Amino acid sequence: MPFTLPSPRARLHKTGLALTALVLTGALACGAQAAPPQSPQDTFGPLFEAVQTDRVFSDGKTFVDAVPREDAETIMQAWRTEQPQGRDALSAFVKRHFDVPPAPGERLPLRAHIVTLWPQLTRPPLTPPSGSSALAMPESYVVPGGRFREVYYWDSYFTMLGLKSDNRPDLVESMIDNFTSLIERYGHIPNGARTYYLSRSQPPFFALMLDLSEQTDATVRARRLAALRKEHAYWMAGEACARASRKPCERVVPMPDGSLLNRYWDDRDTPRDESFAEDRVTAAKAPGRPAAQMYRDLRAGAESGWDFSSRWLTDPNDLATIRTTSIVPIDLNALLWAMETRIAKGCAETADQPCQREFTKRADARKAAVDRYLWLAKESRFADWSCDDGKTTAVLSSAMLYPLFVGMASPAQAKAVATTTRAKLVAPGGLRTTGTRNGQQWDAPNGWAPLQWVAIHGLGRYGEQDLARDIASRWIKTVNVTYHETGKMLEKYDVEEQRPGGGGEYPLQDGFGWTNGVTSAILERYPNTLP
């Protein structure tokens, strides 16, 4: 098991124990005998008697092992005020004021369960054996779980949210160090830490990961800023070609007015190593289309993280119509704007004025292009742009919340998006991915943890607190109900029926890194969300 630093709370607890030991040692040395601590019966008197007499718990040991959440006098004053009568009322009172240990066969509370999962998903530094497809990891890291045995790029940001909420800043820093190392070695952060993922990346969250860091060392911060600039260069590698040819090059797309936005891409045009047979089957369904283009679009769909979705399909019911490389996505361009603003800020902090000016200009130009081409005022939403059609696509998706998430939207845009979200995307169990039912996993009826957080944080930062809290409550209920029914934290959920999700190329996975992370982050922000 990897070595972990104790949390600040644990260190404080140990300090308290040490001080207590010193006091007791001193008292005993003077010949005094310490008074024994009171038992639960002594401490809680009539409350204790009521709980045990009414057999609120089938095992009488359960209540006496419970841990009070407040001091005894506060709890007893609440009991005298409320005077709960009967097993149900007493049970509800106890569960509000005590952490009750689970009985055999019962589940831990949701947040406590997540805390137990982090060590199970943590891996030590990795030096791959000869012939392995794994990439070296110099520091400890957290994997999603299930078939995902390696670290993944965009998953990790949402996992880090939970690690930070659950007092594991050491793992946040070690994962950032690993991603810094990947950029230094390969020029970008690959889809996942495998050789077969090196030809593509994933939604670029490294800049936002740095926001979670508590690192103050100037040398480390400078190294990370250099890595961030190198990652930006990776996404903009086709810039000169796109300007000269006025055609898309690699991940860069010239818009009709000459401004530049970005798309998802893959440097290879062959079947994916990890989905080789599946990609060949898909290509065979469109014999009139060059197989290489099909493979590139499937790979680019994997780079998007939304593999697969109606966002990328000409026919939403036919994966063989995928055209990811023809789409300019709103989420990708919002994330790149966030990257450019943070590079500008980092350069300002180091008095690098040419860099600050360059990236401020880049961010401003990107925002102007997004407002011109990806904002639909009449429909009150951000949208993806189709290079083939020369206009925005008809697919309404939760990706439209990314400009709010990164702070790129204007107040008027944010208010309009909130109205559309409330009317079109809020489901009984959380936020819908899209409104399209087609069997693809990034469509209805599935909801995904990262998109819940994008919405909750984005709406909250623009003052839409009621809607943010509503989405959070619906999602937490879905996760909690499913956890208590199955004992698992899942990759995705059906937010219409509030049950495990479905669709996609592989069986439903449990573990699960980003669901754990987002759940902990939500419960940290809204501690009363759970019933």
C-alpha cells in the first residue's frame, strides 16, 4: 500500500491525543487518579433509555458505539426540545445527531464509503516492465477503476475535486506532477497512460488542475507553467497551416472570418488498438466512405471524451455517420480559453509581459469567435459548429454549460443558458447529457458526473444557486439510491429512471474515480444534500 500523509484533521487529532497523554501522565505522577470517562448511559440518560427501550436498533451495541456529532449538552437540549416519540422519530433524531456504525450487511454512509475507495484506486509510482503498453508514472496516482487500469486525462480533474475535498492534497500534487512529466516527455497529456493513447489527448483540463494546487514553490510553479504553454502549443500545432490554407489543419479550424477555433483530432487514421474489431465493424457499415476517415473520426470522438454521442453524428442513430473532425465543439474551446487566460495570468506573475500580452490577445480572440459562431441568442444556448454545413448543429447538449463553468460567458448569456437548462436538460435524477435516445452512452438517458459538476459550478458562479443546488440534489439522490441498492459507485447513471446507466462499447464500470470525486465535492459544497 502506498505511503500517505495524514490529513490536517488526523494530525490535529494526534496532537490532541498527545496533549491528553501529557496531562494524564502529569496527574498520575502527582498521585492523582484520573476520573473514568462516562458511559453512553451516564452521558445521555433519558435519551439512552428511550433509544434502547424502544429497540431503535436491533443490536443494542449499535447506539452505544455511535459517535456524537455535537457535544452532549447540545444533543440533550435538542432532545428535550423535540421530545421525539416512537422508534421512527427516535431513529431520525439519532441519525441527525450521531454517526451510527453500520450493522452487518448494511452500507456505510455514501461519503464514508468514498473515503474507503481512494486507497483501493490509488497506485504507486510505475516503471513499466519491458514490452508493457503502460507509460511510466513517477508519482502515485488514482485510476478510475474497472477496466480502466491506468490514469486518464480528463477523468483525473474530477477525481482531484474529491481528493481535495477528502483531505488528500498530496495525491492532487502527485497527479499534477505526473501530468507535468507526461507533457515534458510527449508534448501533451495523452488520452490515458498507455502507448496506444499517445496519438491523441482528451479535453484539456490541466490548467484547471493547477487551480486545485496548493503548491507555492516558485520553481515548481514555473515548471508547471512551462508545461501548460507546451500543451497549448500541442493544441495549436496546426495554426500556421490553417492560416495559410484557410482549411482545418490538425486540431485548428479557421472560421469564415479567419479567426481560429479548435476541434478534436487524432494523429492516426487506423482502428483504435483498444477497439480494433469494433472500429472495423463500424467502417464496414459505410462502404462508400474512406475507412481512414472513419477511423480518424472515431479516434477524434475518443479524444473528445464523449465516445460516442449524437454531437458527432450526421444521423443520430447511426455511428457510421460519425464526423467528429468536422465539428468545432463549444466545450473544447471554452477549456482552451481557460488555458489561455491562466497562461496569461502565470506570465503576469513572473513579469513576462510579452507572454502575458500574447495569451491575453489569444483568449480575447477566442472569446470573440465563440460569441460570433457558437452562441445562438435566439435559442438561448451555446452550440457546436459544423464545418460541413457552415452553421451550428441542432444538437442541444450539456456541453453548452462549459462557458459558464470556466467564466467565459457574459451574465446575459449565463442567464439565458440557465433558462434553457432548466427547461430542457434537468431530469428527475440530474442533468441530461442530450435529449437524444439512440443507444450511445453520451446521450439520453445517461447522466455523467463531470457534466453535473460543470453545470453546478458554472451556474453557481453566475448566481444561479437554486438551479445549481437542484441539479446537485437530484444527482446525489440518484448516486445514493444506486449505491445503497448495489453497493457500487458507477461510471454513469440513467437520470430518467435513477438507476445504473447503459449504452456504449463496453459493460458498465464501477469504481469509479470521477463519480467519487464529484460526489464528495458536491457534498462538501452542499452538506445537507443527502436525506
